[in-house]
Amino acid sequence: MTDTTDPEAFYDEYGEREWERLERDFFHRLEWEGTVEYLERYLPDSGHVLDVGGAAGRYTVWLAEQGYEVTLVDLSERQLDLAREQVGERELDARVTVEKGDVRDLAFDADSFDATLCLGGPVSHVVDADERETAVGELRRVTRPGGPVFVSVMGRLSAVLTTVHHTGRERFEAGAADYPILPDLVESGDYTGERCAEHDVEPAMADCHFFRADELEELLEAGGLTVETLAALEGVASTRRDEFDGLDDDRRRVVREVNDQLREDRSVVDLSSHMLGVARVP
């Protein structure tokens, strides 16, 4: 049996769902829309961009379509194959390189890229704290001085509140079953197969570290980056993530507007399912 608590194995098995994830529904599109907003604001006008943990290539494809040269790296061979397919279908091969790589040990020279992305949670899947600092140091190392580095991670409070919300609801048997590990999750932020086994819980995802907002900022700074802003991606929608598809367009517009208004409010960042750190190499 495949050990899907290992991130590489998990995303091999997750397959095409990772490409589909960011347009699966209204809630997941908020992550995409918020991220693209900050990419458009902070990316240089042109250049070579590294997409670390880029999986099936959602952001890589978007970047290449905007005219950037892009290198995508990921641990999962299945995700790399999907990325190559998506790039090939759009005839973007001349602008995109896809190869296997690990955020903790990037196989590139220093100052190789004009900007670096690490989006959706690759750093969250680095459970060891020292290795997370190493990973951020690698993102800084390969990015040219003055270049932006974008890191999004999974939020701890959102994970806790979502599990509490689902506990006891038959519709969400998988999510509700995680409740015994909540005290440990609040304390450490770590969701691992080992911790699940201690509480006789079947793991629902790959090993992961969930962040608080202050923790993300401190990590980026410890890795040698200057933090420009933290942003909530799903933001105010994070506590009701399963309840938006029944809304009409006008109500969705209001949710988006409120999300935009509160995107950089630190308390909302802390509650968000994904939070984005925008930093720069000094």
C-alpha cells in the first residue's frame, strides 16, 4: 500500500485533482484570484521565474502565457507529467522547463531567477522546523537581489475551525474523524501520520505543518527575506468553505469585495485557509 502521508506519494495519487483544485468551486477560486492579484502587483515586468512545488502547473501556465520564462520543479513525478501535458497542449514548451526538485535543496546557482514562487503549501509539507528554514533560505538563495519571493502556506486556525465545524456532521465523515488530534494541532501545527496513529485517526492528507500568521512572517525573515506583506487568500470565506456554491452572483460579489477589503488585516490572514507572504531578497 502506498504511504500517502508522504507528500510525494500523496500528490502522485492525487493526480489531476491538483490541476482542477483551483477552479473546483467558488471557495477554491478565491485562492487563485487572490494569488494572481499579488503576482500581478509584485512580479517584475519580465524575466525568468522559478515555480517551486508547482505541481501540475497552474501558475506556470499562467506565467508563461504572460510572457515569462518559467522553470517548474516538484517532487511528484505524476504532477510533473501533468504539467508537461498542460504546457504542451498550450504550445508553451519554448518558455517552460519542468523538472524534479525539492524546495529544501534546489539544484540551481545563486541569483538564477528574477522571481520565485512557492505556492499552495509546499513549505507546509516540510514538517521539520529547521528544514523549513532551510527551504526558505533556498528560495532566497536562487532569487536575484531585489527579486520578489511568494510563499503561501496552509493556515492553522482555519484547519482547526473547519474540523470543529464538521465534527458530528455525517456529510463530512472524513473531516469529522480528525477531531481527536485537534489539541495537538493547536499546540504544534503539525498534522502527520505519526500523530494520527497516536490518536487512532486515519490520516486524511499528507504530512503537513499548519501556520499562524506571525509564524510565517518570522520564518521568511529567518530565511533572509524582507517581508513586504502578508495576505489572506480565502480570507473571510475560510470558516464557511463548503457553503458558497448555492450563492447567487450578487452575494458572491459581496464576499469577494469584503475579502479584498480585509485581505491584509492580520486577524483575517490568521484565519485564512491559505495565507500568502510576499517578500523580497535584500
